[in-house]
Amino acid sequence: MNSRTLPSFITFTGADDAKDCQGMVQLSRKYPIEWGLLIDRQKAGGPLFPSVEHIERFRKLGLRLCAHVCGSLASEIANGSVPALDLGGFSRIQVNHGRGGADAEVVANVARFASIQGVRGILQCSGLSFPRHATSVDWLFDVSFGKGVRAKEFPAVRFDHPLCGLSSGINPANVRTKIEHQFDVRPGVAYWIDMESGVRADGAFNLELCEAVCRAVYG
């Protein structure tokens, strides 16, 4: 595997309780990992959506965290509101709204909210090129939205943005092949990969699958 094409880090999304905390800490010591926590007012404490208490436990462990905000909270941020949201301990926020890719108003609103919170904003896109002029946020290519849908093609990762991510149908069995043969990443350009359904077993977040991915990617 060409080390120049390796992702700078992997985001594993969907940890929903604190039973695997120490395993997450140990895995983070071995590999570059960002843990994506799904946040939704209406779903907090349910499957894949950690409760406020569990989020607090995760943040106290010093893990690299990203808030994946969904539901009404995401809509408020995308529409320009500044809802109360404690992002202490988080380094990025992904706003999973429903208004489409590079809508200039949404980009500006998410970038503003992230700046107020002192984190980096992320938005999703589904086209085969990253929005070239919207560099105030990071961009994640995503046609799956946590459903396990496999992308047939991926956009090329170039120098147009500070950081771009690739997702959609990536799992322990195919991640190495995708990095070696499907991802088109210009040497020296940083990028990340994101997995949600690919690290679930029987619908639940699975740390063993996370470790299998890390071994496949980094050895």
C-alpha cells in the first residue's frame, strides 16, 4: 500500500454507550482515530445516539471527538440559529441537515456556528467533485447516510480544500482495496475516511470491527 494514499485518520461513527470506553482509549493510542458521536435531541439515549451522560464520559477520556448533529438541531444550525450545544472536548461538528450540498447560506451558517464553538465544521456532499470554492468547512463525500449504500465512484481528492473525507459502503473487508484501487488521492493531500454502518454488528456499534479496519489500513 502506498503510504501517501493513507487517510490521516479514520472516523468511526455511532458509539452510543460507555461500555467500550477503555477499548476506545486503547485503540486510539495505537491508531489515528476520530470518534463520531451522533447527537439528536429526539433520539438521545437510543440506539447509536449516546445520552448526555455517556457523551460526558466520552469527553472526559480525552478522545478525539466529532459531533454528528442530526434532526431539528442540525436544521436550526443550517438555517442560521445558534442553539445551545456544549462542544467542549470536540474538535469538529458535522451538521447532517436536509438542504443539499454546497448551498452558500448553509455553508456560511455552519462555518459561523463552528467558529463560535471553536471547532471545525463539516458538511456532506454527494457529487463526484468537492465544492471547490466552499473552503470554510470540511467536506465529506457521502451517498449512504449511515445506510451502508456503496458508492460506485468517489470524487478525486486534490488541493482544493483544507480537508476532505470519503465514506459510503466502506467496511473492514473492502477498505484496503478502496484505498489502493478506488480512491483517487493526490500524493501529499490529507484526507479522512468515515464509517458508520460498516462498523456495526447486528445493528450495534462494534469495536472489534473498528480495530479490523485499523489493521487493514495501517497494519
